[in-house]
Amino acid sequence: MSRQPDSPGGTDSAADAENRRTVVDATNAPKSPALKTTDMTSFLSSPVGEELELESPARAPYVVKHIIDSRYARKSFHASGGMGTVWLAQDTRIGRDVALKELRVHEAADAPVATRFLREARITGQLEHPGVVPVYDLGRDPATGRPYYTMRFVRGRSLTEAAETFHQNRRSGGNDPLELVRLLTAFVSVCNTIAYAHSHGVIHRDLKGDNIILGDFGEVIVLDWGVAKRLDGSDEDIDAISRVDPFAVPAAGKTMMGQVLGTPAYMSPEQAAGRLDLVGPATDIFGLGAILYEILTGVPPFSGETAVEVISNAQRGEFDRPSEHWPDVPAGLEAACLKAMAWTPSARFATATELGQEVQGWQDRERRKAEDELRQAGERLRAQQAALVALTHTEVFAGPDLDAIFHQLVETAARTLRVERVSVWRFTDDRQKLRCHALYELGLDRHSAGVELEADAYPNYFKALAETDVIAAADAQRDPRTCEFKDGYLIPLGIGAMMEVPIHPGAVLCHEHVGPPRTWLADEQLFGIAVGHLAAHAISQWERRQALEQLQAARGV
């Protein structure tokens, strides 16, 4: 959201004259002899309605036109930044809400800070890009003498807030992949905005999530150009006189002025060291990397008990890898983040555009991967449905031979899921043993049967069968439910994954994947359950037929 103050106005009357006298009396602060820009006292004491020619840091004159008292009316406080206070205000002439940013009272008499404030308004207004909030007006409040400028008021939330919410939800189990996509899309927009600024000879120097607003209607706005710098060197006089103790900082997350410029928790090493001679576009690349870090972790890169400790960590470029905060962070995004935040400026991405393209490229690759996975899932589902339909229409399935039905089921399952071994096992009446009634080996195209498992030898496995619908052991040799088979069965046969589907009543459909561990997909598990239901139906039909035959035999039919 735009951060700017408002300013009342009025007509040039006797009251205005009194306002001007008050302004003159209130702005007699001493001027810095090192500042080679028309001082703020002249700016503040100029008559309302007059045009005052100021010499910019680039020594190129420009004109500031003061505003009449009645134009802007403050509505509510919005935010406080490094130099100014931002209000939601009403532009009474046009009838619209604006953000009005004014220099804070205790800063108004500080010529270097005031000059930075004016420079912020000029730079922001000159960067005509969708990612930079448009500036409407620049003037001073006749009642207080403080300078202000107005700009578009953007309703939304900061990127910091959005990243924190994403990671809070992720940690609580509510991960939304689309939210990460939205954050990364916004980040690419920020990269494009900064690339535009660089092309116009301006670097931001205070890039962080709090300075990025995600509008309610898709806007992505880069705010707070208060410590921005022109690459032509025309701002060096302002930087030179704005020296403060680099460690006298109120908070690591706040923008600071002086020889160390920016926000400690996001600073590049050269900024944290006060090396103004090394600050350039690569510094903003680091800042973009810090924003990407915040998207990937929910926290800024540098932390510490005190601001001194934070700055010290920033000087050394010491921060946790994103994967230490989020173990499942995408490797490609972590690599891009670490490259952007390289300690040596020359090791970073060459341009903001290049960094944005890297992140966009990762998103494009992930989208294509998701599309491929969706297509493959569709193909699997069609094959599975066709296999199930074919099973139910075979004469074998409708016949009285249960073993033949089992053979048909396990072979179809193995061929459909491309699993090396599929088998049907039935419990003995006391449930202390499982006996294999049908085993099909895909590679050998061979059926077999007869193996038995003792419950006492595999207690965890038998217990799991009684407690779950499906045992999807992605790594059978490590899963506590199946690793009991490891030495005597899994390793000799090279089985890396198992999927057990209990068949009620009293049987198990077993899928054994030969090779490295693998994830059992949801559609594969559903197919296994469907085959298990067919097996259960076949068993029930067979038992019903057996019972009927016994009854008929008893009756002598």
C-alpha cells in the first residue's frame, strides 16, 4: 500500500499569510554546509501557491508547485516508514482516496533527510512503470511546513505478510502449492520492476518483503524509494553527509539512514560494511535474493539478538540455507536464491531480469511437469478402468475355479501397474498363517503358489494388516511394517517397495516392486483396492457355491 501523508489546503487569504509566517518561524533549523542542494528552509518558507525552483542533487533544476490548503483531508493513519508517515487521505478536488506521505516532525529540520525525502518523491514519480506507484503531487503542508507528496493508495498486503501466512499454513499441514505460485509470480514482477529502475539509472537499496505490496486486484508494487541512488554518482554528496553510527539501529527489520543504508535483516555484505563505493545493481540483486529467501522460508535471511549482531552476520553473508527452514524447498529455487545472495557481487545474477527469468523458468518447467503428470495419470486411469472392465467380463471370473480367478486377477494387476510380483494370500482359520494361493511374476511370466508366512515370525506385518486398509510401503526395507522381511526375503529378491491390500474376508493382495524404493500413487492404491474387491467378491461367490453344494449333498439332492 502506498505510504504517504496528506496535507490540508485553502485559498491564499489572510489565514494563509499567517500560515506562511508560522512555517517560516518553524523552519529555522541550521543548514548543513556540505549539502550542495537548495536547503529545506527555502523550500518550506516559500509562499503558498508560488513555484520554487530547487537544485536537485544532479544539479538539474526542477519546479515544485505548492498546493492550496483545502485539497487533501487526512482520513486515517496508515503506516510509518524510514523517513515519513503515511496517511489515507481524500483528494477533495478529484474525489479519490490517495496515500499521503509527509516528513515526520522531528525529521523536518534535518536538511539531508529532507533532501532524501524530496529525492524519493522525484525518483518514484519519474519511474513510470506498473510496478512503481504513480506520484500525483509534491508540496508542503502550510499548517506545519512539512513536505509531503501524494500517490495512488494500493489496498492489499505486504509480501512479507503473504510469505508468513504461506509458511504458517504449510507448517500446520495446510500447504497450498498455488499460493507459492502466486508468491513467485509476484517476485518475477518485482524483478521486472527493478530491472526497469536499473535501466533508468536508479538502484533501490532497501528491497525487502515489507516494501512490496500485493494489491487486492493483482497489483505488485515496489514502495519506499527513500534510500534509492542514482547510478550517475549525483547522489554521492547526500550519502556522504548522512553519516550515522552504523550500529546505532533501533531494529534489524527497519530501514536505517546513514553510511550504512537499508534494512539490516536484508542487507548485502557491501551495504552492511558501509562500502558505498561497491553499492550498485548487484546490491539490488542481493536484495531480490533476500526477498526470494523470505518467500521460501517465511523469515528474512539475517537474524540475531541485536541489530549489531544482525549487521555483523550480513557483513559476513552468514545465513541458514532455505532448506534448513523448509526441508522440502524446491532445489531449483534454493539454488537461484543462493546465487542471488552470493557474498561476491560478481558471483550473483548479472541482472534482475536474469534472476526473474530463472525463477519464471523454474515455474514453467514445473507447470510442464505437472501437465505431463496429469496426462500420465489420465493414461493410467484409462488403462486401469479398461483392465477392471475386462476382468469382470471374462468367463474365468464368472466360473467356479477360484484359483483360476486369482491367477487372472494377479496377472492383470501386475501388467496394469507394471509391478514385478503380485499375489493373493489367504489367512488360515486361526489367522496365524498366510498361505499364498496365487503368485504371478511379470518378468518370468510365471504363476506359482504354496508359500506360507507365520504370524509369530512377522508380528508387525500381521498387526498392520489388521489395522489398516492399505499398507503402502514406499521403502519396504525400512518401513517398520514390512522390514521384518528384509534379510530373508526382500534383499534376496531385490524388492524395494510393497503395497498390501487386505481383502475381506481373510485375504491379502500383495504387490511387490523389484528395484529401488518407489511412491505408490493414489490411483495405483485405488486400483489395488478395486482388484481386492473383485477378489473378495470371487471368494464370497466361491464360498456361497461351496455352502450350497454342501447343503444339497446333505439333503441328498
